[in-house]
Amino acid sequence: VAFKLLRGELEHFGVEYGEDEILEETLSNIVVARRLQDIRRINGLLLGCGDLDYLLDKLTEYGFIEKDNGRFSPTELGRIVAAHFLSVEQTFLIKDAVLAGRDPMDIITGLEVIDAIYFKYASQLSNALGTDIPTRVFGAGLDIVYSADGISKLKENLRRTALDFAREFMACTCKDSPYCGCVEKKFSSMVIELCAGGLSPDGIIAELTKRYGVYAYTGDMLNYLDQAARSLEAVELIAGIYGKKELGVKARELREKMEG
């Protein structure tokens, strides 16, 4: 079987991109190439190239680019989108939230949460509950461990941390609770607040383990905090475009605290 596989032909595969991804690529190309012939040449070299005329029309419609004397250039909003690697959906989520005057923390946790969080004492929890539990906290683990029935079966030390977690993050009245996303957003807000308070990624993980018996890998934590800081900068800049000065200041102050 091994020799047959080695001597066989590789199966053909193709790369397929969604419209959002192709729009992001095209916008990035326009940042470095302004003439249509240059944009078209670069677009033709991409694996996920699409209908360039359609893409240019959509970017113009979204307010990301403008055309002048036959040359294309990114608008102020378009430059922010390209520099911060925002998708079309993320851009309009930020724009709508900024215009609605929502708090910067609420905006960025609405864009992305840190969900790679794990039970520190998973084996002990499984033994106490009499069933295998997922190692990840968010998902089925919320229902199994943090339900009233689940908490009542835990030993004193585990029960205390489980109750602290439930009180802090699960006081939600949504119909779909705990699967409505509120727990992840509240948890992510605390992570950002701990970072803004001066803790390093490893310090944040140690604090979460001490308080709630959960942990994350340093790389995952670092990546999330980096993304959150970049999103806050995008919120600040987009707020400036639409005259939301106070909101922009709040986003900048939070970002600066995170960056130390």
C-alpha cells in the first residue's frame, strides 16, 4: 500500500477564497499599485483572483477606495481596513458600533473572544462528576461543570472556584444561555482588563488559574491580546473618521494601558 501511494499521482486540488478574502487581497494590492493595469497584473498572479471589475465596484461601494483620473487609491477608511487586516464584516461591525456609541471594550469583544481556555483540573472534575468532560471550558463544559447539579458534586476546593467562575461570568438572562456568547465576552473583557492592569500573558494565566481553575497557553493568550490591541487602534481611528472623539480617546487609553 505504501509503495502504491508513493508511486501514485497527487490528487488535484484548488484554492477557493470567499468574496471577503478576495476583497481584502484586492484592497491590499491597491495600497501598493494605483494604476488599473498594475492592479490587474497583480490580481492575475493571485491564487484566489476574481472578477476585478466587480471587486473594484464593491470596494468603491463600501467606501474603501476611490477613483481619480483613472487611478485608484484607498480612502481613509480603506487604509485603516488594510493596515489592521480587517474583513468587510469586521469593518462594518466596528463602524456601526462606533456610530451607536458603544463602549470600546464591548466592540472588540464583539469582534473576537479568547475561547482556547482549558480546565486546569479536568481529570479531578471528571472523577467528581462521574463522566468525561471536555478539556475546553467554553462549549459543553459550561453546561456540565457549572450547572447547579454539577457544582454540587464537586469537592470543596473545586466547588469554590467553579462558583466564583459562575458568579463572575454566567449571570446572563439570555434565552440561549450559556451558549449565547455572553460568558466568552465577559471572560475576554476580564483578560483585557488584567492586561491593562499591568499583567503579562503568563501573569494573566496564573491569575485565571488561581481564581477560576482554568488556564490558557501563552501563545494563544499573546495572540489574542495582540489582536485586541490592534482592534482597539482600528476602533480609535474609525471613531476619528466619524467624529466620535470621546470614544476614540477611550479606545486609545485602553490600548495604551494594554501595551504598557
